[in-house]
Amino acid sequence: MRKLLKLLSITLSFIAVLAACKKDYYSRRAQVNTELSEKAGVQLYNSIIGSNRSYLYVDFKPVNGATIAYGTSFPSGAAAFSVNNGLRNFLFRDTLVTSLQTAISINETLAPSSNYTIFAYDTVNAAKSKLVTTNIVVPADTSARIRFVNLIYSKTAIPNLDIYSAKKKAVIYSNIAPETVTDFMPYASFLTDTLIVRTTGSTTNNLINRTTAGRIPLQLIINPTPKRSYTMVLRGSYYTDTSTQTNLRTLTSFTNN
């Protein structure tokens, strides 16, 4: 009987320890989840002409493994990377000591549970940046959302731009000045459309690229996925219109969620 009581006592003690461990595990896990919810999400798009060896640092710590090439976003998928809220420093630079690329340094106070996009643009010896809030709103219906960024480069003054929808047969964004980021607008999903860039006020496709397939308007074919947000980026050199040349003016896109 004494042995039975001793065995029962040991068993009950073991169960109590397990319960305590389980409670402690969930307590710590809840704390971690709370901390994650207090972070901000950040994406970066590299439109610096001539850049090919750029790295991003947050508070002087690297956040990317491979280099962020020209014309690509980081992270490469739709999700942003998490950053602690509060005052943060972002540094975007070429790691080569002899590089002529201008280092970009941004100090920004990030709000918890918010999203941001950093746009790096211009040329390597005059690199610029723009950090904007990315308001991610998931539509209640099956629509998507799109916005436009005019980062096209020119040494001289250039006209503002319109975005014309071939499917709607109408201008959907008008008078987009250089270095401008528009607000998001709802857009039909599961619908293939061709978005064409024109100079503001033009009723014809007057920005034509010469490619191996012939003369093609400066355009982008899209087919948005429901509930996704997309950023359309106009990059490259305004007067470079031949596909065999580097820095061809291009309209491209990346996903924000």
C-alpha cells in the first residue's frame, strides 16, 4: 500500500510539472505573437539605374542575403519583411569599397502593424529614395488593387504621364509626375488588360519602344489575382526606347500582399 501511494504521488507530481510546462509554453508563445503584431512590414524596390550589388541594412544589420538587383523588389515574394516599430535606420548601398553608388540612408519612425515601401531610384552616382506608407486593404469582394509609381529617369524635364486601360478604353490614372506614388485603386481581377503609358493629355500611344518583335507601346499586360495589391513601377531611362539598349524604359509590377 505504501509503495502504491508513493507511485501515485510521483505520478501526480509529474502531471503537475507537465501542466506547468504547458502553461509556460503557451504563455511564452502568446508573448511572441504579441511582439510580432507590434512590428511593421517593409518592402524595397530597386530602380537605381546601373546598380547591381546593393544590400539593405536595418539599424546597420544586413537583411538580405543575395544582392538586390536593378528592377527587383525585396523580399522577392509578396510578403514584406518584419521590422521593429519605432525609429529605425535603413541603409541601402553597394558593398564594394570602390563603388560610385551613392549610399541611401533613411531614418523613419515606423508605426506598429503598418506597412511601408522604400523606392530607390535615379542613377548610381545620384541615388535617391522615397519611403511611403503602403495601405494594405483586403477587398471584401473579389477585386484587386493597383497603384502606380513614376520613377523614370531623365537628365532634362519630361512630361507627366497618363495610364490608359485598353480594356476600359479610358485613362485610369492621369497626370502622374516624376517621383510620384499614387494611391491604390480597386481593379477587376481575373481580367487580362493592357495598361499603356502615354504623355498626359495624349489620345494616342505616343511612347513607343522598338523591340525585336516590332514597335510596341510602353505597356504592361496584367491579370490581377483577387484581393491582392499591386504596385506598377515605371522605370528606366525616358529616352531609351530600343530593347537592345540597357535601361530600356519599362512598366513592370510587384505584389504587396
